[in-house]
Amino acid sequence: MHDHQTRGTAVGSVRVSEWMTPRPVTVGPETPVLDALKLLNDHGFRRLPVLKAGVLIGITTRKDLRDAVPSKATTLSVWELNYLLSKLTVAEMMARPVITASEFEDMEDAALRMQEHGVGGLPVLNGAGELSGMVTVSDVLRAFTEILGLREGGVRLTLSMPDVPGSLARAVQALAPSNIISVATAGEVGGQRRFVIRVVGEGQRGAAQRVREAGIEVIGG
């Protein structure tokens, strides 16, 4: 038997440091474009932070590097093409200033920054301003599915309640004795706020009915 409690949290309580890829592969600004492309292909990455003397000065992506390589339709001779590529470095293709994340910020803040700037990943800096990891859209999705308890199964309920203090507490009380593993808000419309709640354990199959009997609207179920 599970004690009635709320174990899960929304994405906002999860730090970037918990989900980032630590010690990312990096290149220097003098790295030839072809070498950087090979590094990306060998490791299956999409982006490379650029460091100079240990300091993050830029970032380059697979698309940026590929766009820098002349197409097969070029009129250059083989010698000219090879010479051009040998001289082309990451410094000429990297983006700067770099949009970054902090180890200590919440994942939703990093996710919002990715969305606002239209990027798929951010270099992560530690408290000393040094590069310590990379966080990507894939990491955001991993965090989202983990925190919402999707792997734990159970029953998912979407509730519509007045956007006033005490509404959620009323729903929590109605859900007993089921075990709440995650709670997230899905926004507010017309004074009503939607909550997505996942419950497991005792009484989970009757959770929706208990909530309805408490006078709370259950959407889609």
C-alpha cells in the first residue's frame, strides 16, 4: 500500500547539470573545417564548442561546416579546392557571441532560451565560467519524460480547476489513496487552470471518478 503523497515535480526543479553531457568534445579556432566535420561524424554530434586557451569563444554546427565546403558543382580545380579547404578553419565558420546555459539553472530556462534563439543545443558553463557540458533538445525531452513519470505508467489525468489558491489541494485530497508521481500545469484560460497529474498505486483506476465527485472537471476522460 502506498502512502498518499506527491513525489514528482515539474521540469522547473531540475538543474541543467543533471541532464547535460559532461566534458564535451571541443575544437580550437585554428582547427581545419574538414577535421571538425570528421570529428562530428565520428562521434555523431551536431555541434562543437570552440575553445581558445580554455575559454569558450564560439560554437560551430555540422550544417555550418558543411555549408562552408564547396559543392561538387564548383568550377575550382582539384588543387584549388584542396588548397581552399586546407586553409578554411573553424574560426571563419563559428557563431559568436555564444548563447550558453549555466549548470545551476533550471532545465525549463535553458529550453526557453533554445526556443527563443532557434538553436538545438547550448554549451554549459560552471560557476567559474568554464565549459563543463552541452545540453540539447534531446536532453530536454529526456528530462521531460522522466520528470513527468511517463516510464512509471499509472493513470494520467488532466484537470480543469479555478485558478485560485486551494484548488490543487482539493484535487490532491480527492486523489487519495493513489500516489501522485508528477504534477504539471498546462496553462490558464478564462480563470481556469489545467493541471496534468499522474497517479499510481492503490485506487488509480478510480482516480478520475473520485476527482469528479469532488466537483473537479476531468478533461478527456
